[in-house]
Amino acid sequence: MKTNKYFLVLLMVVMSLTACNKDGDTITTSGVPTIELSGSGDIVIDKDYANGLALTLNWTDNSYMTTNDDRVQTPVSTVVNTLQFSKTVTFENPIEILTESGTTSMQFTGENLNSLVGRVGLESDIASTLYIRIRSELANNVSPQYSNVYQINVTPYSIDMT
């Protein structure tokens, strides 16, 4: 019985020493790729065309990739991307919109954009700069990365509340 225990321990030691790293056992992760954000340009929102397309934002894909020992990259999960809108370049109190996993663009109608810039704090009927960026988070314990800051001039329309 004692011999069987020693044989089992010896077998486990031999198996662990002969394990091969070429099987993809070792995985190294690369950082979150930087996102490039772009859009469709300056906007004057017209309330007569509130249901029409006003803004299109596009960004590069930043799927999280892993590389095994054979240098083959495979996607593990998608990074959580959040669009941030602000009236200041420092993004002190941004309005945030969570994007769906795997998307690389978002469109806004005139009505949606007018509502959004109103929440940001831009004044009606005055051309003001709107700052937009993407915050990318890989996990809760990893500090987020940010895209370039995209800025556009937006002239929202006023809404008569009487």
C-alpha cells in the first residue's frame, strides 16, 4: 500500500515536469487597444427635421485579444465602451451612454441629439462646442482608457414648454 502512494506521487511529479508550453497553456494578454473616435461634423439641429439623422459617431474596434505561445491572437471578451458627452474638455460632469458590445458606431436623430445636448448644458439657439470621447474598461480593477477627444459645434433648438 505504501508503495502505491509513492508511485502515485512520483507519477504526478513526472507529469508536471514534462508538461509542454506549446499546447497553449500559457496565455499572455495585450493591453486594450486605443480607440480612434470620429464623427460627421458640425451640426445645426432643425426642429422641423427632428426625426432626421443629425450625428453619426464612428470608432475603431478595441476587442480584447489574447496571444498564446504560437503568437495566435484570439478575442476573449469585448471591452465595455461608454460614450461620454460634455460641455467642457475636462469632462467634469459628463453624460454617459453605454454602447452595445461589439458596436463601432452610433447614430443620433435631431430630437435625440437636442435632448442630449440639453442635458449636457448647452444653450439653445447658440452654437456651442460639444466634447465627446469613449471610456473603455476591461475590468473593474483596471483603470479605464480614453479615446481621443472629438469636438463638434452644435446649435440646438429651443423647446417651447408653454
